Amino acid sequence: MEFEKYYEDRKKLINSFLEKRIAAKGISKVDEAMRYSLLAGGKRIRPLLLMATAEAIGKNGYNYLPVACGLEMIHTYSLIHDDLPLMDDDDYRRGRLTNHKVFGDAMALLAGDALLTLAFEVMLEQKNVSPDVLIETVREVAMCAGNFGMVGGQVLDMEAEGREISLAELNTLHSAKTGALFVAAVRSGARLAGADAKQLLALTRYAELTGLAFQIIDDILDVEGNPEEMGKAAGSDAKRHKSTYVTAYTLVGAKAFADKTINEALACLQPFGDKAEPLKEITGMICSRHN
Amino acid sequence: MEFEKYYEDRKKLINSFLEKRIAAKGISKVDEAMRYSLLAGGKRIRPLLLMATAEAIGKNGYNYLPVACGLEMIHTYSLIHDDLPLMDDDDYRRGRLTNHKVFGDAMALLAGDALLTLAFEVMLEQKNVSPDVLIETVREVAMCAGNFGMVGGQVLDMEAEGREISLAELNTLHSAKTGALFVAAVRSGARLAGADAKQLLALTRYAELTGLAFQIIDDILDVEGNPEEMGKAAGSDAKRHKSTYVTAYTLVGAKAFADKTINEALACLQPFGDKAEPLKEITGMICSRHN
């Protein structure tokens, strides 16, 4: 109950920052397409993670909205491009028509490009931190989002389609595709809040494991999820003959692996005591998608 | 002759920086696709502009290769996305098959995404400048490349296709689509080199006019250019019923407008004296595409 309020408060702040930071009317129609996907009511897990991590270090997460919301823009651009016909060709996302179904393929492509670009503009507006730390933080976000992180993982995912891949490959794929941006969120929050090296290490491990758990549960939901709750059709992985944690471990095994991963993630937070409560709750929230 | 050596020297530095900065082998095949387009031997006008502008302020352009090459990555990503079937559907670029013709549409999309992301990572590696100035510089690059700049202009261009647009609209379109990145290059060079407000203003105007001249000449070349020299087919604008500076001014009129614009651009450089010689030569080089 307490966390619900914590979550709602922060989500409101995140949404209002995003709302303000994308012009209702720019020089072209691309702003409308950007807003459509950015303000579609996602869970805001990445900005939330950033803010909660800063709080685990003893700083106020509210101070870091620009970098936090930049991460959400990066996440959103990746979804828009992912849904394009030349990629996954999905018609629904978060319970609404995908960007290209509403605005056309070319506009969706450009809305994604513009969101990625705006993410960096917005992150570099961050105050309340020394310029050196901000540069290092945003540079690392780029690293996590690019060819050695999210985009690289996306390509591995693409290349894995239609063939069986080893568990090692599956792990590499997801630690890049999903994990890297979780890591970016948590490490950004830690850096901005002035974490020391030991704290940064523990939080990085927490983020890696949380990202992994998130992906395992995503694979589980694709098999047994409720399309209405998920806002997209179930069974799409099987339809594409994709290797997933469910195909690797079976459904029961994947659930056990998810639980084990979540417990390991939570253990990383022990040194932070009560201040890491929100982070623990966020992990729990990701876990509760199980139901 | 002297400028030829100047140009070749800098192009070598730019190319070798780009070559080094994109891994020959990353975690996925996307690096290969990124390298294919980035190392395809472009003119490197944007990084060159940045370096020459720094020199006009009295600094060594070599010191600013990270930001300079980031701009080239942004330019290259925009070409890759532009060539996609869902956009212009071009088969050739710089005399070679376009990225998606070699690597497929999905890979080309992601190579573009990764290049845009890497651009910010690389720009934020810039040393030889105070962190404050770097943040402001890179933030402005993002602004020029996004929904209020290059991408916004791209959308305006798309929306203008197949209908006649006014000269005012054409100017807005091109000052965003092409001009903004020229402005970003010149203003970045000026900022990094420590230009004062008056210098920044003159150089900004120079960049706007040079971007405009560049676009006018592009439109002229599309009508009368040699496909082999251009590395792409001529007449593509007409085929698409696009409004261009040629349709607005006629071919003769467009050439006169280009010359007038170039002269105005060069006039902005007067206060910088001999130190702006390279910038003048670069403008001349753009102009010489005329032949």
C-alpha cells in the first residue's frame, strides 16, 4: 500500500515531466507521433529504477528526472522501431495500436529517431550534479543503449529467430537487449547520487539480475499471459519459433529460475538496508507480473 | 592546392578516428553494417566544418575529433534510414549499394539506431574542453539533430512530397533538414574553441547560409548531375514530384540563388580574416559540386 503511493507519486512526476518535455506542437507532425507512444502509459520501470537507486544512496530521486526520463525515451523509441513491419510487425502495444499503425511506417521510424535524439538532449539538461559526473553518466547510457548494449542485443535476437540457440547465447542476448538499459538506469541513479565503487558494483549486479528476471517473466507471459493485461497478443514467441527461457527451461523451470534470480537480485540490496526498500518493491512489482 | 592537402590531411584523421572508434567485431553483426556505411568514403563535410571553425577561432581542429566524428555518425545514420524502402527506397548511395540492400531492412534500421547512439557516446569522450562547455555543445547537437532540427525537417520533406509547397515552407524544411546539422557542426567548433557571443552569431549565420547553398546545389545536381559522380541516379526529385529550389526558381534561377547565398555566407567570415581561409575553401568546395 505504501509502495503503491510511492509508485504513483513518482509515475505522476515522470509522466508530467515527459508531457512537458515533448512539445505539443513542433515544426512537424513527428512530435504528435512521439507523444503518442511516449505518453501511452508505460510502467516507467527504468526511470523508477533510477530514482529508487538514487534514494538507496540517500539522495532524492526527484532531482534526477531529466536522466530518468531520457531512459524512458530510449526505451520508447526501441519499442516503436521494434514494432515496425520490417521488424516484429506488431499491431498492438500497451493495449493501443502501434505507432506505425496510426502514423505510418516512415513517421514511426522518424518518431523513434527523434525520441532517441531527444533523450540525449534531455539527459544533458540534468542539474544537481557535477558536469563531470553527468558526462560520464550519459556516456554510459549511450554505451548501454547502443551496439554493445540494447541495439546489439536486438540484433542477436533477430539473428536467433527461427533457430535454436544455446543458453549462453540466450543470456548474452538478453543481458544486452533488456539488461543493459536496466543497468544503465541503476548505474545512472547510483552515479548521480554519488555512490562509491563498492555500492556501484552491488547495484550493477542487482540491475543485471533484475533485467534477467524481467526477461524470464516476459517469456513466461508470452506463453500464459492474458492478452488484455499485456496489451498484446500471447504466443508470439512460439509463432516465431524463438528460443526463450521457457523453451530452455520449460514453463515450470522458467518460473523457478525467475524466482531464484529475483532472490539473488534482492540479496544485492542488503547493504543498503531500509533505503533500498523501494528498489526491492520494484523488483517485486516486476515479479508480480507473474500473476 | 594548399587546401587540397589541408582537406586530405583532415579527412585522413577523421577516417582513421571513425575506423578506430567502430569495433571491427562487436557482440553482433550490427557493427559490420555500421562500418559499411560509416566507412563508405563520404566527403566528411560536417566534421571538416567543425574543425575549420575551431581554427577560425584560433584553436587546433585536431583537438575536437570526437565531437566532429559524432556529427558524421549522425549524418550517416540519417542516410541509412533515409534510404530504407519505407522512406526513399534508394538502392545506391555514394556509388555503393545502400545499407539495407546489403544487410537487409531490419539490420539497416538497427545500424542507424546504433550509429546515432554511438555518436553521443563518442561526443561525450571529447577532452580538451571544460565539461560545462562539452555538455552545452552536445546538448545543442541533439537539438539540431532531432524533432526541431534534422528529423523534423525530414518529416516536413516527407509531408511535402507530391504537393507544391511555398518557398517559405521550402526554406523551413531545408533549414531544419540540412541546415541544422551544418549549424551544429559550426557552432560546436566555435563553442569548443571558446568563441565569444559575437563570433558565435556570425558563424551561425555562415552555417545557415552554407547549409542553404548546399541544398540548392543538391537540387540542381538532381536535375543535371552525373549519376556516376553523385553515386546515385539523377532525376529522383522530379520522379517524386518534389518541390525543390529548381522548381521554385528554375534551373538558372537556382544557380544564381546558390551563388548569392554562397557570397553571403563568405561575407560572414570577414571578421575572422586569414584564419577563416579553410572555412571559405570548404564553402567553395560545396560550390564546386556545381560542375
